[in-house]
Amino acid sequence: MARPLRVLLVSAHPVQYASPIFRLLAQDPRVEIQVAYCSMQGAEPEVDPHFGVEVKWDIPLLDGYPWCCLANRFGKPRLETFWGLCNTAVWRLIRRGNFDAVIIYTGYVYATFWIAVAAAKASGIPVLFGTDATSLQPRDRKAWKISVKKLVLPSIFRLANVAIMPSEAGCQFVIGMGMPQSRVVLAPFVVDNPWWRRRAAEVDRQTVRRSWHIPENAIVAVFCAKLQPWKRPHDALRAFAAANVENAYLVFAGDGSLRESLEAEAKSLGVSERVRFLGFVNQSGLPAVYGSSDLLIMPSEYDPCPVVVCEAMLCGCPVILSDEIRGRFDLVAEGVTGYIYPCGNIETLAKILSNVLRNPDRLRKMSSAAIARMETWSPRDHVDATVRAVEQACNV
């Protein structure tokens, strides 16, 4: 039997979605992994500038796989600037670690990415990386960035021996940038399916709704994200008010700069009695949020591949997505597991809500379909695709 391939995974920081994948990879006999973190944000308490509160994820992030933390060249790591992650130690780790391949999860916006690529190229080690992007459109909508991306992204992607992409829309994006299709692998961006199914089964829907002061027989739509402009939470609120469905409620799970304006607008629209604001909900509390809701609304104008879609569907919530969330089109069958509408079109969103919130039987069927769809969008699917990508890069 051939020896397992030694693979270094360079990650910006511990992430609640990645840790279960790393555990599965650590158990896979085809590979021997080492995870190198550039910072410990997430595993250690830190104020999230978008949530506006201190965040430390309340599930195990560092158990079940080998990991190390690389010292940052310029003091405390920061995730908002190019030099915020400058982990020069990654050069020595790659050059001396006897790895067969290096997978980089930091994104190309940090210095560490370029140090890792340079070290791998100098050592003749295959490099794998990807992006969750599905278009050139930046979050701040600045046109000059599109021109720059058109110019530089093809050269960046060509540095990858294999591009590991989280969605079909992402695959088509990098192929459009000139990456040969033969060097692009779809590794679905997933969550820990067994954990979510198990926790969803434990939810006491009646008790949760009572804590929200919502009737057990009501229909509940949920918005679960940071309350930030690019997430467009006001669209969800305005469409909900326009739909005007009796005995329907809207729940906001998340915090951020728009909370006060949302609360004020709910009052001005006359729906404040049927709108709830839960604030930031940590990971262990989210199954109860989804499991006690009937529908997830995601109106974002910039949200390439949000994992909340997977979380909600595993808990039986069908989804309504804006057409800017291309990275989750894989999961939405129109009228079966959800709906897709033109971003910013509140009238269309309101019509969808009006139709679906008035039809509990349809929602129940869609709930079952959402759960079934996630059976083939799983951590095992991701791990198998990742190992295949590594084998391909190493020509095994």
C-alpha cells in the first residue's frame, strides 16, 4: 500500500466550519495532514467588528487533528489588511516539512499566502487553493477593483496546480479566468452535517417559540446573518411587511450596525409586534433558531457562498436567496428546496413570501426536500474531493 500523502493546510484562523473537515482528513488513510494557523481568532475571545460583540465560538475548534500556530511578523494578527497576516515562519515549515502538497485557505489578500506560494514553488511542491468568489464584483462595489481583478486574477489562479472550488458557480468563475477545467475540482463548501442533524432533532420547538413570544402555530421566517449593509436585512423586513401574512413572524438572528434602524423601521411599518431581534447567536444556539423557523431569507448583495444556507437546510428550513448568492445555487431547486429572486427587488421577494407563508403544507414538503438535498452535500463529499485534488496535483 502506498504511503499517505503529507499535506500542509495553511489557514487564516480556526473556523467552526473547517474544524470538522480537518478531523475527517486527519482520519483519512490516504493523507497525513498538518494544519498551520496564522492567528487564533475564533478560538480566543475577540471583538468582531461586524457583529459588534466579543466572539469566541462555543464548539471545539482545535480537537482531533494536528495543528500549530505560526508567529506573526508584525505582532498581533489582523484579518483586515494585507500585512495583518505575515507569518514568515510558513517559509521554513514548507521548505523543511517534507510535504507532498500545500493547500492554502487564507486567500490571496494576505502576505502569508504569497510567502507560502513562494516556498512551495521553490521546493517543487504542488500548491492548491481556491476562492469562494463567483464574480468579479467586490463588496464595496467600486468599479476600479473589477478592472484590477480582470488584470491580475488569471495570473494568480495559474499559480495553483489545482484549484479547489466550493461551488459550481465558483468553478465556472475560475474557468472563465483562464484556469483549465482539468485543473479545477469542486469540493462542496459544507458544515458538519451529522452535528447539525443531531442538534436539530433535539430542538424543542414549542419551548423556543415560547421564549421568542411567538405562537407555536405561527409561520416563522428567519434572517440569520450580521446586520450589515451588504446583507440587506432591510429588504427582508420591507418584503415581510409588504407580504402582510396573518400569523407570520420575522426573526433576526444576528447583530451589527443596522440593528437600531431595523427596529425603528419595524415600528414605522407597523410590524414590530411580529418581528423579533435575537442579537448574536453562537454556534450551539443556531440549531434551535433554524429548527424553530420555517423559512430562511437571504437578501444579500454580496455573499458568495454562505454556510448558513447549509445549516438551515439541514434543520429543515427551505431558503429564499437573492440571485447574487451564486455559490448556493447548487442547493436550490425552485419551489422544491427554495426560491431565487433578483437582488433588491423587494416586490418580488414580498410575492414569494406572500405565497409560501400562506401555504404551510408546501413549507412542510420543502422542509423534507431541503433535508434530503443535503445528503449529497456533506463533509465526506468535501473530503473525498479534496483528496482527489491532492492526488491529481501530485500526479498520483
